[in-house]
Amino acid sequence: MSNETPHRGTGESAPGDRLVRIGVIVFAVGAVATLATVAPLFLGADPLPSAAYFVCMLMGVGFALAAAGMLRSIAAQRRDAARVARNGS
């Protein structure tokens, strides 16, 4: 009996991988928007319109998406490990 978690092949993507990738992209867009909205405050320029501040909220949305993908991946790994333990290998 092995105590290792079953590993998928390198060509297969685990459940939740796509959600994590999308979350990282959305988070990056929100981070760039945050930098763009904060820069005028330090440079003494006029602040950006309110819509730019709403785009900053994508950081939180991206983080939540990535976290949901990680939880989905963890759940799938636990199911696979339980199935292997139940079947004997």
C-alpha cells in the first residue's frame, strides 16, 4: 500500500486548473488597474474616474476564483486518493 497521492499524467489537467488560470489573469488585470488608479494620487495628477476604481475590485474576484479552483483541485485529489485506498492500488 502506497501513501502517495495518485498523480495524473503531464498532458492531463486537473479539475480546477482552468479556474486557477482564469483567477490569476483576472487578479493581474485588477492589480494593473490598482497601480493605474493609485499612480495619479502620488504624481499629483487628477484622479481617474470611478469606473477605474471598480476595475480594481477584480483583484478580489480573481483571488476568489483562484481559491475556488484550488479547493476544487484539492477535493478531486482527495477523491482519487480515497478511491485508490479503497481499491487497494
